[in-house]
Amino acid sequence: MSTPAPDVDLVQLLTPAGELREHPEYSPRIAHLDAGDLRGMYRDMVLVRAFDNEATSLQRQGELGLWAQSLGQEAAQIGSGRALAPQDYVFPSYREHGVAHTRGVDLPDILKLFRGVDHGGWDSDALRFHLYTLVIGSHTLHATGYAMGVQRDGLVGTGDPARDTAVVTYFGDGATSQGDVSEALVFAAVANAPLVLFCQNNQWAISEPTSRQSRVPLARRGDGFGVPGVRVDGNDVLASYAVMSEALERARSGGGPTLVEAFTYRMGAHTTSDDPTRYRTSAEDEYWRQRDPIDRLRAYLTSIGELGDDFVAALDAESAELGRRVRTTVRAMGAPSATTMFDHVYATPHATLDAERAWFAEYEASFEPTEQAQALDRADERPTVGEVAL
Amino acid sequence: MSQHTEQQVAQPAGRPAAPPLATPPATGVQRLTLSRAINAGLRRALETDPKVLLMGEDIGALGGVFRVTDGLQKDFGSDRVVDTPLAESGIVGTAIGLAMRGYRPVCEIQFDGFIFPAFDQITTQLAKIHYRSRGRLTLPVVIRVPYGGGIGAIEHHSESPEVLFAHTPGLRVITPATPADAFVMIQQAVASPDPVLFFEPKGRYWDKGDVDLGITATADDVASMDRARVARAGTDVTVAAYGASVATALRAAEAAAADGVSVEVVDLRSVSPLDAETLVASVRRTGRCVVVHEAPVFYGTGGEIAARVTEECFFHLQAPVLRVGGFHTPYPVNKIEHDYLPGVDRVLDAVDRAMSF
């Protein structure tokens, strides 16, 4: 069973039972959050889970080719995502639906990729949330380079909170074994880039436990690169927010990169093509179900009398409405025209591609019926049985 | 393309202004080696666009292992001529991020055989992000690769992997054969909004030629970097070549002329896209085609050209299209590399075979 390794501190501000816990370094970072902010986090997590469940259903109904669930990782994603400033830029992997939500991605847009109508799905520059990257770990280098660009633009350490900019890359425990992630740590460290490397250790890379990726806690992976690391309870939305806030502040102020290991759990399958019953136990599932990120914030808000029935009822209705909208939107996502496959391969004309595009158009046109053929078709039409008077 | 004029270069926000250049930009025609011509082209790109950055291993104080970037860090600073960690995937991966932030990185891969750690970033990311984003994101990244053999190097230092990239949609693959082209084409590669693999024929780095330094390539004129050029006119057989093989083809043409065979040499200049128009026009005139490149013949550029020429020139052909190039072996030890490389004699042998049909 995958449980927290004992040899590294876990930052936790909210216990699994929903009790607030003091932490000398991190509690001050959530002191400004009021009950309304916490309800906002709760709402985000509930909506993202509703979306995630709806997407899983749509895959089962044949509406999506594949779906990668974020189930169980809502606190790590909403907590860290809500700590971002508008000017910060995020490079996600492909399971960051919660972070996408905090960046303003309209959730159904994520499903374009999984339905097979678009390789991307949103305006990444406008939302400052890059497209999903499916090749594990590749985008951590893009984030590093982007952060090096931010440095060159003079947007680090100015002291102006509206200008200082951090870059964040999200990846998983499996990705830490990729050379690109190590290279990102090297480049970011050497450049002192304004980067946060946010690793969601959800304990499983498809069927392989984190013990197949590392002999040391992942939070320590940065040590040899000179990148400080911290392990946070990724099922604790408040701790995720606090730890991310600190790392972002370090990046924006010129303090360099930080590696955050958010210790969480992939409650669902890797994707809808996976079968976790082949490699993990129901006891493990149960252990983590007791640590559900939504349950613990609900328990806390309830205990302080800040989760009113009206709010809960309105959120239930909003979740149901989101589910309906997701279904309707996805079912309306039609295939693009075949000729769009030739679009945007290059930004400027490419003779070889252009010749193929022209050939394809001609080939397609050859199937369009000529006027003569249409006339023959009409002549061929005979009354059907139903139309013949009996 | 515009004639170069001195201009004030806008500085990125928040950066101190660069010190004035020690010497004004060179103009006029000068006789330069191919490597110096690339250096001059890079210098011009750095002067013209403050977003241009050079990145690579040992490109700063050392000036690169071939000195192609000699003196540039001194004049443009270590933020614009960046000595990177020794990791090719990291170089290309961070260049992608810099390009997304609005920069125009020019990456140097030290040797052809060292590009493979970056192969994933180049083929799965650099080549596809414009497509993935439906054109919203452009990645004006140039990857400079010294390539090819004939310099007595050890393993992994003499390869010709251009076809691997030409086979990848989303990339442009160009290679100059002369100093004049090198100077202009590197500027065009930098100005292009598309990712460009810029293959430098390292065996010709020390070849000299006249270079018109008055030319500054702009974004409005990158199309000509795709076009082939007739390097020598002839009537009996077309020899298509690129990079280091162009000079070989020209020497072969000279020798063939002595035997009364008129060889037309087409310098392709671009491997992707392929300027089929120029090539087909030539073969329709001559009726014969020989393709020369250092890369292995099997599944190579020559095969692609043979197919296209056969489709487009079938009734003009007097002989099958013949290919001269590397064998289906790893690049051999340098003591026998001249038996592997397509030299003048092997080109002439192919010309003779084409003429004998």
C-alpha cells in the first residue's frame, strides 16, 4: 500500500477529519482567506468533480474516446490554482482539469481533445494556461524556457505584485523519471528561473507505484539540483494553497525555482482504458477514501457553521446543470471537415503540403455527382412500397 | 529582403540598453568562409531583432566548437548568446518555451550525431504545437546542426540525419551550399515563423565565397529559402544535390564536360519543402536525373526525388533516376570514410550509367 513515507515532513493545515491545524510557516498564508473564499474552493472542487464524473459517463456512453479522471486530486489542483496571479503562466500535463477551471477554461472545452475534434481546445495565451501535453514531462522544459523569457522581460523581482510573474508546470510522479524533468530542474536552477514545479504524486503511474520511480521522497528530488522541495498534503486544499503561495512568491521575487510534491491519490483509474483492480487493493482505495479532499473541507465548513443548506442546495443544482451542459455541448461537438487536417501545419506556405492539399481537394471533388449523374439518379427513383396505392 | 540600414533596436521592457556596437554593421561584398558567413548572418539577426537569442553548448566565450558564433557573446551579452547546460533536449525544450514567450531562439546542436537526445522535443513538440494550437501559437525556433562527414572525425560526428526531420510534418529543413546562401538563409531561417532545421555542411565550413553583406532578410521574404537554384546549367543530365554534395556535383560536372557530357547541377537548398518545380523543369530539359547526398540512400531524399521525377517527367526520361549516397551502414571509421561518401568518381559513374541507357 502506498502511504506517506515517514522521512519527509508533510505540510497539512486541515486534517482528514476536517480540523484546522496550526503550522508556524504556512498558517499565516491562509490567514486572509474568509469563509466565502473557502466556500469558493469547495464549490470549485465540487463542480470539477461533477464535470469529471460526467466525462467518465460520456466515455462509457461512447461519446469520448478516452477520459483521464482527476478524481481525488481536486484539492491539490484547486488549492494551487487559486494561488496563481492572473499574469502567471501554467503548463499542465493532461489531468489538470481543476487547474484549468481556476484559469478560466470552460470545462467542456477540455473534452474536445478526448472526443477527437481538436488536439487543443482553448486559447492558451489568453487564459495563460497552455494546452495539455501528452508526452510525459516534455512540457516541463517549455515552462522552464517560458520562465527564462519572463526573466528576460524584466518581470521578476520588481516588487510590483501586478507585474512580477511566475511560471508553473504540473506533472505526476511517473514524470519525475523522465529525463526532461531532470533537465528542467537543471535549466531552471542554473538560470534561477521563476518556476514552480508542481508534482502531483498520486501514487500511481498507470499500474506502477511511486516506489518504481524513486528511492527517495519526490520532494527531495530537487536537492541535487539545488532546487528546494516541499511535500504538501495534496488532499488538503488549504495547505496546497499555502505551499503554492510561498513557492510562487519565491519565484516572482527572484528566489528561483521550487519543487512542490503534492501528496495525493488517484482515486479513479489512470484513464477509462485502465483497470486498477489488477494492481491495487480495495483496502488502499478505502484508506484514501477516508482522506477525500472534498469531504474534509465540507467537514470543516460544517463545523464552523459556514456551509448553509441554501448554499449546498444551490451547489447541487449548479453541479447538475453543469452536467447537463457538458452532455449537450459534447454531443454537439461534430467532426471538423476533412480538409482542416491540412490547416496550420505551417505558418507560411509549404509547397509539398500545398500540393497534397490541392490533390485531396480534387480527389474529394471527384466524388461530387455531376449534373448528368444527378439527373440519372432522379430518373432512377421509383415509388416505394408505401407510396404505391394498394 | 531589404538593404541593410543602421537602426535603433528597441530593448525588451525592463532590460538595460545594450552597449553600442563596437563596429557598425558590415556592408558590401566580402570574401568569407561559409562558417564566417553564418556568423555574419547571426550577427545581423541579433542586430535586427532584439528578440533573437542564440543558445547552445560552448557557443559563448569559445564561440562554438567550430567558432561559428565567435565574438557574438562579447558583443551581445550572455543573456542573448547563452551557454546552456549540456543537454540537447533541454536546449530545444526551453527554446520552445522562450519562443512561446515571444523570443526567437537559435539553438546550436554541437554535432549531427548529438541531436537525438532532442529528437522527442523536435518531433513531438516543436513540429506540432502550431498545429495543436490551430495556428494560435507559432514557434520561430531555428536549430543549427553542423552535419556531414569528410573531416576525419570520430564516431557520431559525421552524420547526415536531415531526412528524419524532413519526414516530420511541421518542420522546415534547409541547408546552404555556399557562403552567400549561408549568410542569407540563416537570416531567413531566423525570420521564419516556422521551426527550421538549419543543416550546416561542416565539411564546407572553410570553403570561401563572395558574400553580399548588404542583404538583410526580413519576415516578408522567407519564401525564397525554400527554392532550389540551378548552380550550373547543362543539357544532358541533371545532378540534384544539397549541402556539401553541391561542390562535389560541380566538380563532377566540370570533369564530365571534359568528356563532352553537359551536366546541369541543381542545388536543392531545401529538403522540406522540396522544390519539385525547379527540379522537374530541369529534368524535363535534360531527360536524366542523378541525386547525390551523403545521407544513406535507403529511404532517403534520393528515393523521394526519384518517385516525384518519375511521376512528373515519365515521358521525358531517357534513363531511370539514379541515386548516389551513403550506404546502409553506420557512418564508418574515418580512415575509410572517403569510400563511403559520394565523391566525384561515384557521381561520374552514375552520370555515365545515366548516359548509357
